[in-house]
Amino acid sequence: MINGIRVSAIILGGGLSSRMGRDKLALRIKGESVLIHTVKKFCAHKYIDEVIAVLNKDKKEDAEKAFKNAGLLNIKTVCGGKTRAKR
């Protein structure tokens, strides 16, 4: 919270990583996925009140399980659109 205003971090991870050729959010660093590392950083920030992860519909369930396994229990998840411009 900053000056009485709630702050949300929105992590955009709804893509397919098609240019990279593999799921970049699933890449592991020190035993955890890039997605988990990213979410943890935002959760630890003193001014951020909530974290929302925009995910690919085919990966949403797995990501929610990974959040739970990492102790990240209050992460809101939503599905991204077919393109960046779609909601």
C-alpha cells in the first residue's frame, strides 16, 4: 500500500513462448521455475498488496499447484486471451 492506495502487481505470463521454442516460465533456476521466482519477488515487496498472474489456460492449473506447493497461497490467477490485444 502506498499512501492508502492498494497496489496490485500483474504478472503477464499468458503466452506460449513460441519464439523461444519452450516455456520460458517453466525454466528452472536453483530448483524453482522462473514463474515462482517472479511471483515470490512481487509477494515480498513491501508496497505490493496483491499479485495477479495472467496465465495460459492450458498451464493455469499446473501454475496454481506450483504456487500452492511454494507456499504462495493468495495469488489470483486469470487466463490470458488468444493474443496480446484480446482479454
